[in-house]
Amino acid sequence: MGAIFRLRPGGIDLFVRLTPKAASDALYGVETAADGRCYLKARVRAVPEKGAANAALEKLVGKALAVPASSVAVVTGGTARLKTLRVTGDPAELAQKASSLAA
């Protein structure tokens, strides 16, 4: 299984597959795409209109990693299911927390 994140100076990039309009907000495991890349699977209740689903995802990931939602931002895939989130903070600490999400 590949990594669901990449270390960066000042934080990590987290790879996520988002399902909007779900019954509840939750992170629920890892998915490997056909090209071999791994994604953290996430569901949010918000609809994918006017950035509502992305905002809900940022809040959910912030809570799961114990960082403020303002430290989490969608940097690629704003209108797609596969997204890259940039999480700012201590890279080593964030990597440890992200690894525990994948377990």
C-alpha cells in the first residue's frame, strides 16, 4: 500500500477521495486507485455546491488530525472526487497522525 500523504516543508499534502451527500461525516479507510495511488476515503453530508463539501472536508480532516480547520486547505481537485489537501503544521507530527488514520 502506498502513502496517503507526502511530506512538505511546513506540513503535509494529504490525498483524499471525497463522497459528498453522505448520511454522515466520516473518514473510513484507504482506497488504492487503478494507477496504484492511495487515497484516504472521506464522506461528508454537505452537497458539492459553492464549495460546501470542500469546507466540510477541511473541517473533518482538521478535527481528525487535531489541527484548526484553517490549517487545512484543498489545493487540487476542487471540483473532483480525488483531492489533495495541504495541512500546515509540524510535518513529523502530522505524518504520524495521518498514518494512524490509514490504519
